[in-house]
Amino acid sequence: LVLDWAADEGWNPGLDDAAAFLAADPQGFFIRRVQGQPVAAISVVNHSDAFAFLGLYIVAPAFRGQGHGMAVWRAGLAHAGARCVGLDGVPAQQANYARSGFGAAGRTTRYRGTLARATGTGTGMFADPATVRQADAQATGVRRDRFAAHWFADTPTRRTVTLRGAEGTGAFATIRRCREGAKIGPFHAQSEPQARALLDALAATLPAGPVFIDLPDPADHFAAMLEGMGFVPVFETARMYCGPAPIAQPPAFYASATLELG
């Protein structure tokens, strides 16, 4: 239901997001009901003992301005306890988040484009999921093994690929089918040639349609590369934290996994 609401907001969720989201923290999803009818939702997923991520904060249009959003907001933050909480906030809500103690730590820009079909000779399932989870933890500054174990698992609509050979060391990305087209994330590459090769590898697994990828600051080289391939920015959020931000060390060419869970 909440992912349907997210689709109505234009957020274009993945077809198979719900299972991986729930696995991250089964107690981290909250619904507000009025006379049994769901009217508002939020997720505050506790990834670790020190960090939580807030997303899927939606109030049904007919019930906005009545305090239901604040009710789920408080419930979600109570679940996080003393953890630092991160979120990716749309422009219309950033001032409200700031009043709740969240500070901006950069922006994330969503790019839309298409990828040419490729032979897929450089693709393959990542053989060592533990290595992927470790790389994700270093890039984000957060150990989120429950989420990562499901996110990097192969499903009919989501696949993680890597490059074969020594030149592909450290390069991998996840692509998933969405309500419209597909999203790529996370994306890890150390250089532009490696990033291009990884995109070529991903193209072999794509359904027809547009491709979306979320680039957090700083991503000048990756953004310039995508723009040279015909990608255009279509959406922007601010990464905000309440509490000390994790110490992230992303690779030079990096994209976020999902704006809902970080």
C-alpha cells in the first residue's frame, strides 16, 4: 500500500522493494489509521546500533494538514531512539525537517536516461556477497547487513553485477525494475573507464525503458559522464542528518542504493 502511495507521489519504487525494505528492520514501518483507514505512513529503519534512516513519509492527500503526519513522524523517531537519523528530503519538506533538528549535508540528484543494449560479456553475479556488504559499509559509513543481504540477492526484478577480470576489481552495481523503467543503485566504480564498462554490463540486464540513477554530492565527474551520455537531471533531494553524520568513503563513481533506505 505504501509503495503504491510512493508511486502516486512520482517516486517510482522498485517492483520488488518491499521484501528488502522489511528485512532491514521489520519494526521500522508505521501506519496511522483513522477509523481503520490508513492515512499516513513513515519508515524509520534501524540499520545499526548507531544509525537509522527515515523514508516513505507520506500522508494521503485527503488527510493532509490534520496532524497525522506528525503522529507517524514522532512514532518513527521514537523507534530510532538515540541513533543518528538520516533522510533524503524533497525541497518542499526541507524547512520542516530543519525545524526538527535535521541539518543538510549535501544534495542528491536523480538522472534519467537510456543505456544502449550490450552483449553482457562483462557481467556476472557477484560471487562474494560479504565483499559487497563490506564495500557498501565503507561507501556509506554504515554497516547495514540485514538490508544489504536482501538487496544484493538475485530476484526476478533485481540483480547485482560486477566486472570480470582484474580491471573490474571493486566495481559492482545493482539494477532493479521499477514501476517505470529501472533504477541503478548502489553503483561502485573507481574510474571513468570502469564506470562505463559497468554501465555496459548493466545494459545487458535491463528491461526496455528509461533508467534512473541517484548521484549524491560530490559527483561532478560521474554527472558529467552521464550528461555526455544523454542523461538529464529530473529530481533533487537534500541528504540531512539529525545527529553526527556517518563517515562515508564512497568511490569516485558512486550512486545511492535507494532514497527510501539510504
